[in-house]
Amino acid sequence: MAHASLSPLPLAQKTILIVDDTPINLGVISGALKDSYKTKVATNGEKALAIASGDEKPDLILLDVMMPEMDGYEVCRRLKANPDTQNIPVIFLTGQTGTEDETKGFDVGAVDYIHKPFSEAVVKARVRTHLMLRDAHDQIARQLVAINIELEMARQIQLSILPRDTPKLVGLDIAASYLPMTSVAGDFYDFIIVDEKRVGILIADVSGHGLPSALIASMLQVALKGQAAHAAEPARVLTGLNDALCGKFEHNFVTAAYVFVDLEKKSLTYAGAGHPPLLFWSKSAGNVSEVLENGLFLGQFPEATYESLHLPIAAGDRGVLFTDGVLETKNAAEEEFGAERFKGFMKSNNSLPVDRFADGLLDELSRFSGYPRGEGQQDDITVLTFDVKS
């Protein structure tokens, strides 16, 4: 997407404000710069602040340090405290050469020093250098704004490809929690609704982060729609996704898991492609087990094959699909949250409704990591929870 960038002003149109209480100094510096720039002068700090805050702001300020009533340090402090003038570069003019004096100037916000007596060549060179640096800074700032606008647009587009709502089936409650690490992410989930008793659930995680991963995740949405005819066969669904993705990219891969829930047959069928296991809470057994049947990850191996496994399900059972951002969440001691803590949380919170369970898990990860939710995470986090009801 192309942008119309704002070109910096030619140097001849730049305005330099010269602040000095000595007319001779004003004359020397003005004479050195008048052929290359517009110049304005001020003989004291108050007048300098008034000019700098006016409608036609200077592009750079040459500021004498030693002035009566208000010295250059105070003028610079006030310039930097004012949002309207804080980005104007300030070069101090001084006869003092001590390190302590220069350090003080940099502390209050100056970008450079020009020492008296003035050399016209040095004045011109310093002014030109800092004007060019400011132009470069402004250009980068504009580019960052444009990039952030595009990232926000990409975020909105990515959110639009994720399901707005989870499927509503009598006898099955489903909740989805999606917490990207950056504006756009590589996690993806979607559903194939066959009828009021049967549904397929896909979760996927594209390697890497940012726009490339997000673009590949968007490809999964289209690819999954092509698997609707055999939604009841998880192994075949993953094979179809792999066929659709192979040859489309070189440096990424996709892990995925697909679950088909058949409420009429009271069964669950599962297949995985290099993805973390399905965690399954069995009400009758009173424990959490890992359900895993993994083939190769998607998108890199055209010859990859996948297998499915079947589980009976009953009222009170719960399944949780998730991306590895959950397990790999770390605390201050660099310990990972891991599968055992996850299973312990599931067992302790098996009676929570699906939406409150997912919300509670994100809170638990926040407590474990020590970061507020959505901050400090090292990977995208997606959690899909489904409960079998009576």
C-alpha cells in the first residue's frame, strides 16, 4: 500500500531562531546563515519562548547559555516542557568548555554545543547536520504512523476472519479466548457446523509472529472451508489442509489440531499435526488426560499422513484445545507454566462454565507470569473449551 509522504522543506526555507543578548554575536551568526536559511533573532529568553511558540515555529534554535534574567538552560527546559516546542532541536552557544557545563546542557535537552568565538564553517555544519537529523526523525515518525495505521487495519481484517460467535448446539457449550502477542498474530481457530448435533473444531498456530504469520492464518480459513464435505474425518481434514498449504510459503509451518464432536453418537474424533495435545476432563473418571495423535506439521511435507483416534463422551466431560503460548508462559524464574499446571487448573476448575473457565485460565497465566493480562507474553495465546451437556 503506497503512501503520499510529506517531503521535508528545502534547507533554504528552514527557519533558524538565534537567541543571544550580544548584538555582535547575533550579527556574526545571522551573517553566516542568512544566505542558506530564514533567520529570526531574540535578545532574551522571554522573547525566544514567544517566537518559538508562535504560529511560524523555527526549525532549529541557536541558544546562548549566559543571558540575564533567564539563562539558556531555563529557556531550554521550558521549550522541552511545552508539547508545541519540545521537538525543536536546540544548539547551545557558549564560551564555557567544561564537561560539567556541557553535561548540564544535554540534560536539559540540547542536541549540541557551538563554542565561542564562532567559526562560520562550524556554525553552518552543525546547523545543517541537525536539520537533516530532524528531517530524518520526522520522516521515521511519519512512517511509523503509517505502519501503525496499516497494522491496525490488518488487526481488524484478521479479527474479521475469526468467528464472531462460537457454534450454538444443544448439548455442547463452546468458548473461545484469543490473546495475540502483537497487533496481528499467527493463531487461528474456526468451526465446521455440520448440523445441530455435529461440529468440527480447528485450532492452528503459524510459526513466527506478525504479518507473515497472520497472512498464512488467513489462508487457513479458505482451506478449511474446502474440507466441509468430510468434516467428520479429522485425519482427512488435516490432509486436505496440508495439501492446500504446501508450496505456498518456505520459512513458516503450521501446527494444528482438529476435533469432531458427534453428540448423537456421543463420540469425539481427534487428529493433530505437530500441535499440543487435547486436554480432556472425564467426569466419570475424575481426571484430566492428554489426547494426542500427531502427524507432521502442515505446509512443508506434501507426503505427510495423519491418523485419527476416537473417544466416547458423556455429560460433564470437557475438552480444551490451545496453542503453545499457554504452556510456554514463563514466570520470573524462567519456569514454564507447562502441562501439569494446566491439568491441575482444569481439575480444580472443572465445574466452571466454559467462558468463566477460559477467563480464569488467562488470569492464572497472568498471576503465574507476573504480568497484567495481554502484557509481557512471549507468544500468542488461544484457548478453545467445549463442554458436553446432558
